[in-house]
Amino acid sequence: MKRYLSLLILFSFLLSACSGVVQSRSTTFDLNDWDSVVNAAKGQTVNWYIWGGSESINRFVDDFYGKALKERYDITLNRVPVADTVDAVNQVLSEKEAGKDPGAVDLIWINGENFFTLKQANLLYPDWARKLPNSALVNWENPAVNLDFGNPVDNLESPWSSAQFQLIYDSARMQPEDLPRSYTELKEWVVQNPGRFTYIAPGPGGFQGTRFVKGALYEISGGAEPWSAFDQATWDQWSPQLWGYFNEIKPYLWRQGETYPKDENELHSLFANNEVDFSITQAIVGAGALIEQGLVPETARAFVFDQYMIGDFNYVAIPANAPNKAAALVLANLLLDPELQAAQILPENGFGLGFGIDVNRVTDPEDKALLEAAAQKLGQAATPAEDLASSLVGDTAPQYQSLVEEGWRQYVLQGQ
Amino acid sequence: MSQRLSTYTLQLLLYGVLATPLVLFAVYAFSERWFFPALVPQEWTASPFARLLSDRRTLQGLGESLSIAAAASLLSLAISFPAARTLGLRAFRGRQAAWLAFFVPTVVPPLAIGMGLNIFFLQIGLAGSMLGVTLAHLVPTLPYTIFTLSSVFARYDENYEHQALALGANPVQIFFRITLRLVFPGLVVAGLFAFLISWSQYLLTLLIGGGRVLTLPMLLFSSVSGGNPASIAALSLLFVTPPVLVIAATARYLGQHGAAVQEQY
Amino acid sequence: MRKRVLSSPWLRLAPALLVIGILFGTSIVYGAGQSLGVMAAIGQQEASLDAYRNVLTGSGPAGREFWPSLGFSLWISGASTLLSALGALPVALWLNGRRGQSQQKETLALNWNLAFPHLVWAVALLLFLSQSGMLARLAAFFGWVQTPADFPVLVRDRLGFGIILSYVTKEIPFLALIVLAVLRSQPENYAVVAENLGANRWQRLRYITLPQVLPALTAGSLLVFAYVFSAYEVPAVLGVRYPRALPVLALDFFTNPDLSSRAEGMAISFLIAIIVILLAVISIRQNKSIGET
């Protein structure tokens, strides 16, 4: 047995020796000299790990960024669709575990929780975001921009777009004045309309569900402020009431709360097929992009509660072992390009998330006009801008993420 | 009479169960915004298909699926041929042990295999490559080609080879003119199983490919979570077409060896 | 041919053994290492059974969910296997009773089932049986239901009926083909003799046919159980949030960025493997003829 084992080990060494010499492409650039970055990026392929669950977003990425990268910079975009951002993070972690550098990931569309993980593990390429030429258009003074889930961005990631939690209803089934406008009103509505409401199960792949629960946490505790920094005592004080709220509505939910939709799309499908009366979205165009994709009826409209609708910015980050850092930097900069920023919010382009840049910082009159025109064309399926603004709050500190998700599984889903 | 009736019922059930998915996919694939309680789509459209086929990823997925499945089944056949011949024709000490060595991987979940191989392949640079995924697919395919082929060789008559040798044929001639021809039907069935097992593999591809090797099961899974029934149905149709064609092409051999092991599929 | 005698059978087995040995062997070694928390690059060198302890007796997320998941997995695999075996028998007997062309045709039809991977099959079931699926629409058309909620929950249900149905419809053809092969290879004499001795249909089935096919059916059922118990796709598509099948649980923990969670996922998948192998060993011991399939 021992002999076989040593044979096995020997063989694996041979294999690794053979494949170790595959690539050692080194392209040098100086981050302070943008031209050198662009030159180094020429001819590279950028591996962008991005949530692939939405066909229309996939198409937008290929059609707009893929094309622009090729035409303007001679860079090939390899969009790697992942089921959840966690998969990209895992790839980087596994590479670290295996001691692999260069790795496979150049750029990740990242969310706060995963940013927190990679930042803590020291696996991110440092000190680049504010050196992008287009970063001048970003309002870095805004705490919603320089904090991601309450965690300082520290120049480790660069914004792409913005999003805000909203609900969707069908204007053919309900009138705006009948809509619940707070978690308290929602509870009344749910009790009066048993079986007609459900929400996305909080957890990986269901971050909108997590947001929905966090919004309730804000309302129950009477404010968003206490949650921007982590404090175990605050959590212990309020979490029982939070689970109380969700357990009280549970018997009146779709299928009596015995199960919940796994992700946004499953909820859209329930909503579209008239199984429930509300869906959830993060898009600034509300239901617009979903109507375009044929996922929900054309009469679908977005709305918000009066308060505690969590909104934030989306970012991209570069792993420390990224094989094509220069190309990743060029792409991150391209994402902030005013022309493409204007394109991303239009419902017909299928992306539908908000600006990552601050329109007021755009000096070029042509670009500015373009952005302002786009903002006017959000369509009737979107939540009115003033409603969005007045209900906007930031996300919690990252430590609450897993507390909310695991606590919900334990106390609400499993009912222990 | 009642026998007749039950025969018809069983026939109906059998064909019904097999035809329903195809009909269902076909209807959904040509619909758009088709919501409950509409019984038939309000609008018929080929746009889900057009979208699917114009997506670079679909063709890439089809190509990668086909190449990996083809490579994995050919490799499996080549590697298992000598082993199966020995297992089928020879009695030797340790035959049981060898048989067991091939049996165990068939019951160990791909999940466990994939998770372990993931780190190993990362270290030797095979993770995320087509080669790595193909090699990983060998773990489930190889045992099945070995078992199928060894049952063929168990019924194989070596005397044909002896006669050919006596008539002055060289080993190469014997292999191509005698051996290969005699076991050809079995070879086809074994290859078919290997192809199907590799074709439908999701977990190993996910864990070894790390998202960079994009086979059709990966696309289908992500489409299922995408929630658009029309796209799911169109992709499902595309996904079952190659197996249907392959099975149709090999149907006459399947009749002869139909009961061979076809699990993990 | 004489020369061949010199070459040891092991030489001809070597390529296959080597490939399986390296791929399968390393995956087990690395996997075991990870489940024991030995991860060189992270710098943790000491093996510990923490992950297994967390899974089996822990009060964390893994410990809370492992036992319900184990129960759920045993239930869906047990029920799927039993129902498939029970369903395969009549189908095989029926086909064996048919002759010539029609028999060939239907045997071929059984083989067509191969064209549908489990994932596709599950997707079809979802489109067909969900509360807003095709069947529910038909029911609505005839006025039997008003809203989707009136239609019974057939897939994505808490008891796993949808998962079981998916496996049963897929595995009946598989097991039927195995049984059919045995039936065809048996001489009919036994049944004729029994008939001459005055045995009725039921007796012939009970005392002649069943003992003939039982070994093969058991072996096939074992494969079905092993497959269902360790498969991911179908419970992932047709399952609910809780309880989850073990493979779904394992992958969920394995893909969690928290590193201790990954070890737990690995430990769960090892436990799945151990259970399946134990079961295989037990049934091989009880039924030596499995080796001959």
C-alpha cells in the first residue's frame, strides 16, 4: 500500500512539473502612467467573473463592454458566468490554497459580503481604484461609495453601478393606493390576503431576500444608523423581535411559509403566474428590464415603502493573483465611461442598474446631456425617483450578513 | 380483452412519458410571456431560439460539451480495451480486487471526487481547462466502458484469432480484421454510455472547470436559475438533441446490449 | 497467442488502474485532507476532526441541518429505489410476454429514456407539474382550479415527492431493461413444467420468475440507491429550502467562502460516500452474484 502511495505522489509531481511551465507572461505597467496600462493591456484577454443568472445582463455585457474593449483597446472580453459571486471568490480562495499565481480571475463583479471575505484574506490587488482616469467622475466623498456594507473600500474596488431594493406589483391587479408602504402595513396586508405573498430565502444567491429581512430589522429597531457598525449586543437585543415578525407572517405566506423561492427569478415566475402578488427587484428601472425579457407581465410596476429601502453601489475588484491586471484595469475604467453609464440605465438595454458615477462631476456637455436624457427615459415601470431617494438607506455592516442569513434559516425556515 | 386493454394502457403510458417532455419543451420554446392560466401561448415566436443560437455562449457550450464527451469516451474505450479483455477472458489471482477497484468509483459521489480533484488539479495547472475536465470525466466513464466491454469479451471466442494466426496474419491484421469486428457492437454501446455519462455531467465540470469550462449542463443550470421557461425549454431541446441522434444511430446495437449498465446517467 | 501468456494480466490492466488510481486516489487523498482541515497553503498543518464533529454533533449551521438532511436523503433514495423496482417488474414481465417486432419496438422505447439526462428530466417535470405548470393550466381550463394555489403541490414539495417521481420515472426503464435481460436468458422450460404441474399464473410468478430475476433486480436497485443518494442535480432543481438533500447541503457548505465551512462540506460528501460504500459492501455480501452483472 505504501509503495502505491509513493508511486502516486511521484506521478503527481511529474504531472505538476510538466504543466508548471505553461505560462509566464509578464507585462509591465505603471499604474500612475495610464498609457502604460493601456499598452500593456493590448492583446490581453480579460476574464471577468460575473453573475450569469440574467440573460439580458449577459447580453448587455457582451454587446456593450465586449465590443468597446475590442474596438477601443484590442482586449478580448471573456465573460465567465457564475451562479453566485461566491463561486468567483471560491476560485480565488482555492487558488490561494493551492498556491497558484497567476490565477484565473481578472475581475469580479463583487458584493459587500464577498468583498469583505477577500479583503480580510488579503487576496485583492491593492491601491488602484482612484488611479483610474474615470475615477474622477466618482463621488468618493459619498459614504455610500467609500463604504461597501460599512466596510471601507480602501481603493481595493471600483464602483460600476447602483441599485436599490424595491417591490413589484401588477397594476392590472392592484391600485397604487392599496399598496403597503411599511413592514407593519405589509403584515396587515399579508394577514388579509393569505397565500399571496412570499419573499426570497435569504442566503447565498438570495441576497435580495437578505435585504428584505434587513429592511424589517431597520423598521423594527426604529432606524438604520445603529446597524452601520457591528455590535453583538444590539443584535442580541433586536433579533428575537425580527424573527418574531417573520414567524408571525409565516402562516399567511405562499405555501404557509414551508418553503421560499430560492432567488429573484423564482419569485418573478411566481409573480408572473399569479401565484403571489408581489415580486422584488434591485433595478433602477424597476420592472422595465424584466418586462423586456418577458419575465413579468407588461402591467408590472415597481414601488417602495416609505422608509428603509436598502440601496448601494456595485463594485468590481481585481484579485491579487489576476493574470491580466492591465486589461482588468482598462475594463474597470471603461465601466465608468459616461457613454456606457448612460447605456446601462436604459430599460431596453436590459441591464437596468443605476449610475456608478456622479452626473454632476461630468464636465463634457455632450456626455452630460446623454446621461441626463437617459435618466429621463426610465419608463413607467420604474419607481419615481423621489420615492427612491426618500426611502433610501445604506446596508448594514458586513458581519450582520451571515447572522441574518443563518438566523433566518434557524429560527424562521427551520422554526427551531 | 382486459389483457389487450392493459397492454394499450402500458403502451400509452410508456410512449406518453417519453414524448411529453419533448412536446412540452417544444411548446415552451416557442412562447413568450406565457403565464398561468393561459393554456396555449398567446404569442408564438421563434425569438427564444434565435436568442439562444445567437448567443456565443450556446455554441461554445455545444462545442465544448461535444469535444469533452467525444474525447472522454474515446479515451475511455482505448484505456479500457486491454483491461476489459483481460477481465473478460482471463482468470487470474486478484481479478476480484481489480474488479472492485473499478467498481468503487462508480458508487463514490462525483461530488466527493470533484471536490478533491479540484485542489489537486489547481496545483498541477489542470483546473479550468478542457483537458482537466475530460480527465475528471474519466472517473465515472471508465468503469462503465470496462464493465460493458468485459461482458462482451466474456462471450468472445479467441479461436478466431488463433485461426487467423495459424493462417499467417500478423497481430495488427488480427486486431483490425478479427478482434475489432467481432467486438464492434459492444464497443459502440460502451462508447455510447461513456458519451452519455460525460454529456450529462454537471458537478465534475462545475468543480473542475471552475466556471471557465462551459458545457451545456452548466448553461442549462444557470438558465434554470434564470427562470425564463422559454429559454430553459429551448436550451433543453438543444441539450437532448445530440444524445437523441447518437442513440438513433446506435439503436440497432443497443437492442443487442440494451441491458448493460447505464447508471449515473 | 502463446507469447501473450507471458504478459501478465496486470500489465494490460495497468493503464486503466493507473488512471483510476491517480484520479480517484488523489481526489480521495486531497478530499480527506481538506475535510480534516489540512490545507498547506493556508498554513494549517494539523489534522483535526473538527469538521466531522461540527457536522455530526455541532450546534452550528452544519450540525443543525445534517441529520434532517440525512433523513430526507434516505427517504428519497429509499422510496425511489423501492418504487422503481416495484414498477420495473410488471413492465419487464409485460415486455417479455410480447413477441417479435412489438417487443423490440418497446425495448427500444425504454432505451430512449437514455436521451434525457436527469437534469433535463427534472426540468421537464417542473414545467409540467408545478402549480402554474402545464397540468395546472389544464385543470384551470376545465375549471377545476381557480388559482395556482388550488393546484396540489407536486414538485418542490417538502416531502420530496417531486424528486421521487422524477427518479422513479427515469429508473423504471433502467431496471426493467435489466430484468428483461435476465428473463430472456432463462429457458422457458421451468415455467412450462410448472404450468404442467398445475401452477397458476401467480404461483409461477412467485416461485419461478421472481427467484430468477431477484439477484439482478437487487443489484440494479443498489446502483439506483447509490446514484440517488449521491446525486445533486434533481434535488437542486426540484427540492425545497429545507430540508435539503445531503449533496445539496454538501455543495452549499463547500462553496461557502468561510474556510471552516468548506471543510464541513467536504466532510458531508465523505459521509455520503461512506454510507454508500457500506451499503454496497453489505449487499454484495448478501448477494454474491452481483459480481457477475
